[in-house]
Amino acid sequence: MNAYVHPPVPRFTHYGHDITAIETGYASPGYAAAYLLVSGGRAAFIDTGVNASVPRLLEALALAGLAPTDVDWVLLTHVHLDHAGGAGQLMAALPNARLGVHPRGARHMIDPGPLMQAVCEVYGPGFTEREYGTLLPVSQSRVVPLQDGARIAVGRRELEIIDSPGHARHHVCFWDAQSASWFTGDAFGLCLLGFRHAGGHAVVPTTSPSQFEPAAIHATVARLLARQPRAVFPTHFGEVPHPEGLAPFLLAQVDAQVAAARRIGADPGAAVALEQAFADIYLESLHTQGWQGDESTMRAILGSDIQLNVDGARLWLERELQQQQQQQQ
């Protein structure tokens, strides 16, 4: 069997309603997007990719006929580095922009040192430097904590912010009334290009460390669907119409992960069995959703995400067991 090769992806994909997806160049083709929204000669970016992504974002702005001074907002769904690693460098190029981020994430943008240290501890300094470079701080005067229910203007369009935990406690989603769509970061899972099929899209959860909370994912997805969105725009990847059809598959996989973690346990010695259990869950669901690839192709498309999901579930289970022990004492 030939090894899976990621298909080429355009650097820029233009959708209706003046929305452009920018392929950030992070990880593999079609893995991570930032979005450019334009209205009335003003602009906003949603998520930034990593430092190496910033030239692409500025190129997309120029192709839209806009200058760096025309950008009012850089908006972060959350501060995981594939979403926010380039925020400081991008802000340095946009003199009029404010940085919007969840209140829990604001301090990491003002002083990214502790965040970088935490990433180094997980991935090692070599990998961190190669993939992310050095995070630049953003002046506190330019950082706006985004409260649940807040509304911000981008030209003639309005974005509404909702607190959206489950993947991370510092996660927000953005409702764009103009397109009747959500920009969901990781709150609506991974809808990767490699899983698209003749019938449409397929979804897999993203439950990476360290703040996976299954009940919160259910609540967030319900809140997203309550608007009856025309589409969602996850960071991974691109426009996904009719999200109500994918939501049951996303939530069923989350529940299956929880059941597998409870059955197999959080002990490090069980990690291999848990990883295979998660892979089985995803493959079965993807086939039910209409994607017909094999396990090796699925693993190539997901890369490290299966193991990251396992790590997130193990940490969640450890917290749950500790809470149960404390309640019994």
C-alpha cells in the first residue's frame, strides 16, 4: 500500500460574505487555517497560525486590497500555538489592531514566557523552536479580554462572542451574523480536508491536554447549534456547511472516548491500549459518516492528534478520580 500523501491545498480559499481561509502552512497541508473577514474597508483576522504563518496572512490582506492599517482586530479562539503562536508577530505588523482573546488567555499574550516554557516541557526545546519560533509579547494596552456575549464591529459586520469551553477553558467562538456562521476554533472538532468525501464532511474530536471536559463540549455544541448556523468555520479546516448533521457524530465519539478511558484506565501502562481504542472509535465513526479510508490513512491524516486526544482524556480521568477520592474522604 502506498503511503498517504496529503493533497495540495490553495494558500487562500475565498468563500462568500468576504471570508477568506488562509492555509497557515502549519503541520501538514490543509491542517490549520486562519480567517480574514472584510467589511467596509476594514478587516479582522480570526486565529493566526504560528510565526511562520504571518507573511501569508499579510499577503491575503494585500490581495484583498487592504493595508495593515485597515485591520481593526486580531481575534483568537484560544491560545494553543497552532491558533495563536503568531499573534505577537502579527500584531507588530498591524498598528491599529486590538487583540481579542478569552480573559483566561490574555495574560499568555501579554507575557508568553510561561506558555513557551510549558510547550517546551511537553515537546522539547528543539521542536518548540523549530515549529513555533519565539513568541512575541503584545502590549497590555492592546489586549481586549472577550467576555461572553460581547459584540464587536468589523466595518459594517458585527461579531458576537460566546464562551465555549470543552476543548479548553480559555476558548471562545465568534458568531458572524452576516454569514450566519460560527468561527469555532477547536470547539467543533477536526473537519480535516483528508476526511472529505462525496457526501460532504466528516468530523473527529480534538480533546488534547489539558482542559478536556466532555460535559462542557456537549453544552458548547448545543449552544452553537441553537443559532441554526448555515455553516461553521473550524480552524481545522475551512467552511463546513450543515454542522447539525455532524454534531451527533462528534458527540458520540466524545462519549465513546470517555467510556474507553473509564474502562481501560489512566495508568501510563494502559496508554497503548487506550490509543488503539481511540483509533477504533474514530475509524468506525468516519466510516459511518461516509469516509471510506483505512486505518493507516486515517492515522496519517490525524498525525499526532490521536495521541494528544489520549493524553487529554487521561488527564481528565485522573482529575475525575481525584475528585471522587476527595468526596469519599
